[in-house]
Amino acid sequence: MEDRGPVLDIRTYKLVAGKRDEFDRIVREHSLPMLGRYGIAVVAAGPSLQDDDHYVLIRSFVSPDQRREQLERFYGSDEWLENYDGPVMELIEAYHTVVLPASGDRGLTPRL
């Protein structure tokens, strides 16, 4: 991906059945404050309104390079690895990440 400016990082999680409330608690009480301490902007986070097993985290970054650097620092930190990596991953069945330009210059008009 070329470093052309701001990007959105959209991560969806398929959680282990019955574990969404625990995952949400960890995100709200620990992950979101930690992301803030690492300078990572969270646009939105929360459980799906459509079903009981999905969750979304949307983050924004100044550039793809900044995204890579900040996420490497965050997920490689002692705090994450020692306290959250194992417990969080046990709650996740699968996840998928999509990164796209944050600018609206794609000629798309949102419809509400």
C-alpha cells in the first residue's frame, strides 16, 4: 500500500460463542485506554447490533506507515503481551482487517 495519507483500519471479530460481554469489558476497560496511550485514534468500537458473536474496532491513522509503526509498538509492548494477548485471543474465533483510504475522494456519495 502506498503511503498516500490517512487510512481507516476496520477490524471485525468473530468471537467465541457467549464471550462477547467479556471481550467488550476488556476492550472498554483496558484496550481502548491503552490504544489512547499509544496515540492510536479509535473511531468506533462495539458489539454488532446484528448478532451476538461479532464485534468491530475502527481506528484511524495519519498514514499506512504510521499505522504499521503504531500497531507494532502497541501489539509488541510488554503491557499487551503480558496482560492481554493471551486472554483476548482466547475470546476470538477469527478476525479480519480491512485498511482503506480515509478520504472521501473515491467519488462515492453516502446514502442514509
